[in-house]
Amino acid sequence: MKACKTYYIATVDGDHPRVRPFGTVDIFEGKLYIQTGRKKNVSKQMHENPKIEICAIMGGKWLRVAATAVSDDNIEAEKHLLAAYPELAEMYKPGDGNNEVFYLKDAMATFSSFTDAPKVIKF
């Protein structure tokens, strides 16, 4: 996902799907994390319904990750993720009340292409 630079995350807003581009992803303490702002609709949607799906594509292969997004107030997780994206320093600071990180739980990643059989990894 990190190599793709941009991936797409799908959430649910009431009875409507919402898909938007994302770019932050990191591994901290063995968990896959994403980051957003608490003021954004995507954060509100993940709090209301934490079931998400992510899709990334690169070089004719794509990845889909179905998971439960779990908000994590661990300041160390926030610091770790933001350190990987210094370009966000103007918008977010660890513990600023707006920065929010989620780790993915009960995740199933499916790697696919038009030529190879899908490969599934659960984490």
C-alpha cells in the first residue's frame, strides 16, 4: 500500500458507500495503521460503522483489504505514523485533538491480477 502512494478507502455513510483517496499507512507494533483527521466525515463514518475496505493498484496487480478500523488513542502510534509523513506536519500533530489513527483488525488482504490466482492473507 505504501509503494502505491495512493489507495482508496470505502466506508459507509448511512446506507450509501463513500470512497476516497488516502495516502497514509504504516506498521506500528505489528499492526497496520491508517491516519485521518477527527473532523473529517471519513472519521465519523468509521466510528459509526468500522467495517471498511481498501483498494490499491500498482503494475497490473491490485490489493483489497477488508477490515474493522479501530481508533487508537496511543500517542506513540500517532507519532510513529506522522514521522513517516513529514509533509503532514502543517496539518496534524500527535495529540492535537484532530489527528486520529486507526489500526486494522480482523483484516483479510486479497492480492489479485488478471493472470495469477488470488492470494489471501488474514491478519
